[in-house]
Amino acid sequence: MLLSGCSTTGNRSQNQPRTFVSEPGNAFTVPGQIVTDNDIKSINLFRKGTPGSEPILKLKQNEQLRLSFDIIENENRQFRIEFTHHNPDWSRSSLPPDFFLSGFSTNRLTGGSISLTQRPSYRHYQYDFPNQNFSFERSGNYMIRVIDSDSGNLKFTLPFFVVENEGRIVSSVESFPVPRENMRIIHRPVSRYNPPDFVDQPQFDLEFYFVQNRFWGRNYQAGELDFSNPENIQFELARERAFIGDYEFNSLMLNNISGNNPQILEFNPAEIPPKVILRDDIRGFSSSGTRSTNTSGSQDADLNAMYADVTFRFDPELAFSDGSEIYLVGDFNNWAIQYDNRLRFDSSIKRWVTNTVIKEGQYSYKYVLLENNRINDLYFDDLFTENRQEYHAFVYMKDSRQFAYRLLQVQSFYKGF
């Protein structure tokens, strides 16, 4: 997976976004998804009332999404909230805000609840939308943009979806081993779609995509289509574009930041934030000996929840070429390849290490290799673990009148245990 437009050396200025700029499908995140402020933590977007759910909103169904995040400081900030409409490949659509929003195109987020802990203290912000100020008038891919009102600087962006809930999808997953790839398991999603009556020419108007494990930047278009029965259209990925069925994650159980946590090797509560050193991760074995089954973390929303400066220590047990680099990605950094989470080799303990500030909660994470400007996120997998994989099927319609895509239907389904 080619990573373009980035450099992995040199010092990063404070105004430079913390994520790489990558081509569609090459990174875990979507093009344009960024976080520019190191003090912003625990960014989350889910359906209100269902923490950990995917950020998918049904059009005009009185549903809301909830954006939440923390800022490690006491100062009360004010933010502008804006939205952009996107095509399936996450390029900007041609629709101006007046065409996809009814009401105010710019909204305000003020206040924030101060934490009860002081080591360090932080402010917690949350914003529910759509609300009395605006509603969405069009389906499709969207991006929420959070802008500092005082400086005008963009702080972060996140993707979400507005779906019309038109038509019906039934999906399954074909599973098979690949001998030439060390018997890794391959998953090929197969779906059937019953379109609504207003779709006149499905073979020309419809496009179909699949996403694995909520890595929205890796939306693969279905390449094998069967329109022989226009009332029951079959779409599936070509075999060469199939997903890895035994894709692996490590699990970080940080609900209890103390010396009693079995994943914690050393705990120093005197530091601000408290210093935590995790037990070693070794290729094939996480520090807890367990694997996570999803990519949706659950930060503790209680204002008593603490942050800690967490050190990860990794023994890859594999050689890799000079100039290659290891990065830590997970729920705690929204699966973004960031300079701050690049591992360095500590010769005193003969381990690769990195540290990041994380809130109490449960998280999935993994180590990836950046080699010759390509992300290899399978290099450190042990090849023997079968995990539950989550999939989403998307059906888009090209609206020739609006010169934009409509998102007709989304289905979530799973394979594995």
C-alpha cells in the first residue's frame, strides 16, 4: 500500500498535521482525516445512546450522532463545527452546503466539562447532531470539521455517513486459505441487493463497496457484479481484492491504571500524567496474551477517568531492511499513522519503544511496518490467530440531477467468532 506525499524524517512543526497524507485505500483513515493538536485526545464519533457504534446516521429519521473529545488543559475553548459532502472515494462532491444542509451551515460548540482529576486536568466536549440548528437533506459520505473559533485553525476532521435506508442487502462471507501466503485465511464478502423502485438502470447508476473493520479509508469497490436479475443484484469483491480473514489486533485493557493491572509492568503515580510501562509485546503474543475482536475502542466517559503516559515495548523477532520504521496504531489515535507514535530502538532493553498519552478504557492496537514508503500492516501478525472480522456493504447511486452520489443502503455483518 503506497504512502504518498509524506516524509518520515526531520522535525515536525507544531502547525503540521499529525497524520500522513495518503492516497485513498492506502491508509486506515480516509483522505483528509487529520488531527493537528497534540492536546486533543479521545476523539470519538458514534450514534447517540450507543457508544462504540459505527458513525452511520439514517436520513431524516430523528437520529443523532455524538462527537466527543477531550483537551488536556483548563482553558475553555470555543469551536466552529462545519460539514463537507463527499463522493465514495472521499473526494469532495460538487454540492454546496445549501444543497445538503437545511439550517445553519456553521454551528458552535462551547463550554466543555472540566475533569474531576487534576493529574492532568482536562475538558471534555460533546456535540450531538443534527439538532435544532440544522438537518441533513442529502445522503452520502460526510466529514465533520472542528475549527478553533479564536485562531480559525482546523483542529481535526472525522468521517461519517448518512444513509437513506432504501432497498435491502443480504450478505455472507466466503472463507478460504491461500497456500502461497502461509495459509492465511481470505474473506470475500458476497452481497445481494434488492433495489427500490426508483432505480431505473442499476447497471449504470449503482456502485457497490465493502469495508473491513471500520477502516473507512480502505473502501474496496465490488468488481464482480451480476445484474441478470434486476430485483436481486449480486455484488462481490474480486478474489484478488479479498480481505485478510485472520487480520490481528492486540488488546489493551486500561480500565484500571494502577500497579494491579496485569498488563502494566511499572507504574509511577508521582508523574503528571502518571507514567505507565506496559509488559513487552512480542510478535505473536500481546502483553495480555489476548486478541481484540474489533477496532472500536471504549474510552471511559466519566470525568474521574485518568490519563496516563503509556510506554509500549515491542520485540518484533523479525528482521527488516534499513530505513524501515515501525508505527503504533490503535483506537487511541484513531488508527492514524503519526510521527508521535513511531517506535525507536532502546538498546538498553533491546526493545522498540514508543509512548503516548491514553485515557482509561479498552482499546485495540497493532504494530505496522513502513518499508520503502509502503505500509505493511501484516508483517508482525503471527498467522495463526482467527479473529472476528466486521464488514460493511455500501450501495451508492449516481444522481445525475444533483451531480453527486446518494448512499442508498449500508449493512453491517461479521465473519468469525
